[in-house]
Amino acid sequence: MILLVTAGVVTIDGTVIVELITFLAMLAILSRYVFPEVVKFAEARQRQIAQQLKEAEQARNDAEAHLRDAEAKVNEARRTAQSLIDGANKAAEQLRLEAKQKAEDEVKRLRETARKEIDAERVKAIQSVRSEVAGLVVAATEKVIGETLDVAKHRQLIDRAIEEVASGNGSR
């Protein structure tokens, strides 16, 4: 029995029923065997993507932690380098000040030595001049007086002449 029904443009006959049964059978087979596998594959893929995202997030967190550690080490190295530079500058400044102080001390010592030498030479020169003046005074006095003086008068005359010469009041 072939059933033929016409509904407008579409004709419903036996092939439609066979196609409908085939479609339902295919749908049943697909829903029983294929769809669960596709769903399992899709879920596995979804889990894999979620795992990769989780691993990527963990890797990013690790990279950020390493970056922070590296930045901290760089900052510490900079602080250490700066403290070394500051220490070297302080040491250089200290050495410069010590060298300057040594030079000043040496200059003072040399000035003091030179002053002592000058004083010694001045005293020597004064003694030499006094001795010469004393000799000249005695010789001049002997010529003027015409006789030799005794030691006390000689000494008194010499001292007076030296005082006059030293004070600049000697008569010419």
C-alpha cells in the first residue's frame, strides 16, 4: 500500500517515510555513538585549553616574580655600587686631606727650620759684628787715648759702644 498524500508542493509518499525512518535511525546512532565521542573530545579539548591557560597564568606569575627578584637584585647592586663609589670618594677625600695636612706640616717644619737657621745665622752675624766692633773700638780708643785700658774700662767702653751701634745712636 502506497500512500500518496499531496500537501501543496510536497508530495508525501513511501520514500519520505523511509527517509524519515533512516533519519531517525541515523539520529539514534549518532546520539548513541558519535555525539558522546564528539562531546568527550570537545570536553577534553576544553580541559586541555583550560589547563594551558592555567599553566600560562602560572608561567606569567613566575615570570613576574622573577622580574621582581631581578629588579630587586639590580636595585641592590646599584645601592652597593653607589655605596662603593661613596666610600671611594670619602677615602679619596680623606687621602687628599691627609696629603694636604702633611704638606702643610712639612711647610711649617721647613719654615721653622729656616727660621731657626736664620736666627742662628743672625746671632752668629751679631756676635761677629760685635767682635769686630769691639776690636775696632779698642783699636780706635787706644789710638785716641794713646794707652792701653784696663780690662774693666775696656769692657765698659765696648758695651757702651755696642749699645750705641745697636740702637743706631752712634755718632759719626
